[in-house]
Amino acid sequence: MKTDGVVELSPQDRAKVDNAYDRVALSIAAFEGSKESNAFTAKIDAHRAGLYEFTAQEQLGQALFRGKGKCSQCHVGTPGPGAAPPLFTDFTFDNLGVPKNPENPFLVTNPDWRDPGLAGFLETVPALSQHAAVNLAKQKVPTLRNVALGSCEAAATDAAAPSSAGQDKPGGTEKCVTKAYMHNAYFKSLKQVVHFYNTRDVKPVCPSDFTVEEALAFDNGGGCWPAPEVADNVNTTEMGNLGLTDAEEDALVAFMQAMSDGFLMSDD
């Protein structure tokens, strides 16, 4: 039976659905805790172990990550308990002012829908609903581990860069994917993400809901950024006008690409 678009289930069927979701959650948790997902075999791990020396670009990216780029204010790079490898997240929530994604098929039939982020969950819990408004559109700060793993952007960087003496390049460049970033997949490369963080409050607002490619090409390449998907609670203190040069943006990307597993041999 359907009531206001909601399918009503018998207690027995509801228990089956809940059990299925629990099993999915356990499977995801097992994968995220496995060596396949958390091998800690990236260049940055090799660097911490004294087995890899950052290139000049990666070293600059690390300095910018900790300083001018303000990245480490949310993507904390300090080791965890027992000197565990850093996860590059502080596990908080933020609204970065990301534009809505006009390529999202769901918006075709639901043009007024906006992702409520953390507030969407808080509103379902009576004891927490009072906190929903101040958390509207805030999304979880993700780990940067493997953020570029398998991407064509990283493959192109790796193919263009000369190997350091005695150090092999990780992985291959024959297979790659165009990755999508942020909660709604608006950006298609880390370079685009960093450029947005750097210039969100500098470029003019686009006259329409542009894709990222249309936004960057606007005004003969001068670029614009569409309005935020949700304008409430946008972080305006840690991003938006960082004053990074194009070369500094590239250095930050190179440093994040150094967080991809596969550079060191796994213990398995």
C-alpha cells in the first residue's frame, strides 16, 4: 500500500528491509577498514618512513596545504593514535558553497530540490532537530586518502613527470577514470576543486546554472561560479579568496595526488 508516496510495509517486511540495510552498512564498514581501502602505501606514507623524497612541486604543495591554502584546517594531517597514518579529515561538516549540478538527472524532475546535508538527518531525530537549521547543507569533510587514485588527471601528471633517481612511478597510465568530486559530483578534477576553493568569492556569479566546464569557459575564459546550491551556512572564512597562483594550485593538486595508495608494495 502507498500513502503519500511512501510504501507501507508489514512489520515482517520492514524487519527484512532494516536487516538488509544493516548488512549493507556492515559490508561498507568492512571494506573501508580493509587493507584494500586503507593500505597506507602512498608517496606520503613512504615520505613519512624516509623512503621517498617529495619533488619540489609536492614539497611546495605540502607547505601550501599547511599554510596559505588553509587545507589542514579541515583536512588534518597529524598522525592518529599510536602514530597511525593521518587520515586528512577532522570529521566535521561544512557547506563550501558548491553549485548545484545541472547534470544531475534527479534535478530534471525535481528542479527545486536541494541537498540538505547534515540537516536532513538531524530533522529526523526529535532530540536533535533544533540543530538542523545551523547545519543546513553541511557535508562531511572527507578524507583525502586516495582522492586522486585511478584518475586520468593523476595519470596525466604521472606520465609527464620524470622519475626521481631510483624511484619508480606508481601504477600505470593506460587505465584511468574521470572522477567526480564533492557531494553532488559537480567538479571533475582536483584542479577544478582547488580553483574553486581559491576563487569562489573572486569570480563573478554565473548568469545561469552552468556546468563546471561552462563556468570556467565563461567570458572568454575569465570564468564565473554559479550561486551555491544552498546559500545558508557557507564557509567564508577558510576558502573563497586564497590568493593562490596557478602554479600554487597545481602544487596543491600534486601533493594530494601523493596521497594515493600503490606507491609502496603492500604487505600482502
